[in-house]
Amino acid sequence: MPYSTNTGFFKTKDGRCWEVNTGPNLSPLYTDILQRLVGQLEAMESHYARVFCFRFDLHLTEYTDNSTTVSRLFSLVVQALKRRYKTPNIGYLWVREHEKAKQQHYHCVLLLDGSKVNHFHTTQTTIDDYWAAFEGGHVQGCGFKVLPRGSSHAKAEIIYWLSYLAKVRGKASGRGKRYRPSQTKRYGVSRVKIKAKNCALENKKEKPHTDDIFASLTFVGRGS
């Protein structure tokens, strides 16, 4: 069973702690999804001075027991955007959820070269066109944020914002209504490789937390 957290922060494998959107009265978050999310965000940061992050939701017209349609959508959209913007790297994450509605829905984010993309209109139009062509469901834009390379505070804001995608609620597997078939994946994610020599992943001015139990961790806050 995947691990989850509801402590309000998430520790990456290198010991940095990021504030995330969870707590005692909120849904826990899957840590494997958070790891992949941070990993792809930082991989894109290593390639581009600015990363444009576009959030959107996909709504289907009817229930399916797999996510083939969404996987196909991302394959086509990524190819189309790579051609349009002449960029070799596009990051993404989608998660499948099923709660009160009869059909499942998907929360998604695309990570693009922010020097070539500064508004979501073209990106959402591309998604709308493909989704309408072979699904007919609704695409709901959920806003965008931009990550300048090396800005730990901007990154903290974006990680907090996107951590909602990792929530446990709605992703349970099992039998019957409102459950995800056990063979169906909870999420899909890109595989952008990090370009280490260009990556400013850590603000050297950040100081470890003073509490002894957290002395070896670096906390990155959302404040200015």
C-alpha cells in the first residue's frame, strides 16, 4: 500500500521539507505522487529558466474502468505542443479520482518552457480540441503559475498548490461504485530527465529548522 502523509509537510529524498496542502482535517496525500511531482518540476527547472505550470481538470461523459483515453490525450497534446513551441521537454502529471459523480475525473498539470509559453490560452485550446474529438467531455482550466529557476519561495508556492493532486480521497481501489479497479493506475507522469549542471534546486540561504528532531532537514517556506 502506498505511503501517505497528513502532517502538513513533505520531505523529499534529499532532506528538504515542503509545505503541502494537508492536515488533521484534510485528506492525506500520497507521498509517491508528491515525489514524482517535485521530481518533474525540478527536472523542468533544470532545463528552463522559467517553468510555466498549467492546471486543469478533465471530466468524462461516462465511466471507464481504465485511463486509456487520458493517456492517449497526453500523448497527443505533448506531441502537438512540442511541435508548436519547438521544445524537447514537456512535463506532466495526471491523477484519477472518483467520488460522488457516476464517472471518474482527472486532475492534471502541464509543465512547459516559460520562455516560450506565457499564457494558457493556446495550451488549453489544444487540450480542448483533442478532448472534444475523442471523448466529448469538459476541460476545466484551474489557473497557472510560473517558476523562475532558483526561486525557492516560488517553488514552495507551486508545490503547495499542486500537492492537492496527491490527495488520497477519491483514489481508493476496490470493487463496486466509486472505486478504482485495482489494475488501473492512480496517476500518470512524464519522465523528463534532470539536467544537473544547470539546476539551482536549493536556495543556499535557507537554514535548517532549529528543533533537534528536524535539525538535518531544510524547510522551504511559502513566504517572501
